[in-house]
Amino acid sequence: MMDVSTLHPHHLAEVSELFQQRLDLQSSAIVDKGIAVQDCFNTMCAIEYLKSHNINPQVIERVLLQPEQRRRLAH
């Protein structure tokens, strides 16, 4: 494991940004799976799935109950 206390502040910022990007990608994949659960089963199953993965309740509400407000995929 890396000792971040020895990193130059510039490198620490880069590591932090990469970590955040990884979390964002993980969260995005979980949300996509939650939407698929809703499509295949029902909204309650999707809510429970997303809650079990610590997705923010406001995000859960938006993506499941207000699909027109979902983020668009970049092509």
C-alpha cells in the first residue's frame, strides 16, 4: 500500500482525483444496474438494491422516479 504522506501536494491531488473518478465510475455502474433491476423486476427491488450499495437517496429518487432527469450518456 502507498504511503500518501510522502507525496508532493501536486501528486496527492492527482491521486485524489483518480480515486474520485474510480468511485464515480463504480457508482455509475451501480446506478445503471439499479435501473435494470427496476426494468426487470420493480421499483422497490431497485430501491433496495441501490440503498444496499449506499447510493444517495436523492440520486435513487431522481433516477428511478424521474427518468427524464437522468444524465445522458456521452457518445
